[in-house]
Amino acid sequence: MTIKPGEAMHDDDIANTMRAMGHPVRLNILRILAKQERGECCCADVTDELTLAQSTVSQHIKVLLDAGLIERKPRGTRNCYIVQHDRLAALGSAYSGMIAGFSPALSSLEAEPA
């Protein structure tokens, strides 16, 4: 699922992406990958930081890959992973637009006394 810069995400894309991000371990993996100075990180590096089994980290990485949130880059016998910043930016824009679309409804709820 490649989102081009400036391209809007559809509701099913938003839901799938948010579902992939809906686990604390996957959010931690995204943070670990995003803070890498060289821009990429291998599964073993993530495993070391999270102190989880390599198989568990691999399963979470697969979910992030399938959602298009990270990309796999083969490096010799290892796979390294890179955050797809365009995808996260598109999600941020879509989420902001969705919340803005709810604003009139939220405003009327705030105006009503409890």
C-alpha cells in the first residue's frame, strides 16, 4: 500500500493502518525504527531493545509491513526495516481531517449541559 505525497487515504486504509498501530509493541517498534541515526534497523536490534523473543518481534514487524508502515531492505543475510514516513504523514493528515469533520458534532455535545 503505497501512498503518494499529498494523496488522501481511504477509510479502509485508515482503519487497517490504525489497527496495525493498535498494539503497544508495534508502537514501540515504530519508535525504535524512527530514532535510528542510520535510518534503518534490523530485527535483532529491535529485539535487543524490547527484550522480547525474536519470533514475537518478527510477527509484529510483519503486521507493520503488511500495513505499509515500514519497508524491508535486504542487507546481506539480514533484513533491515525503515519507517515509511509518507504513510505516517498521510495517516496524520487523514486523522486530522476526520477529527475536523467531527468538530460540529463535538461542539454541540460540549454546549449541552450535563
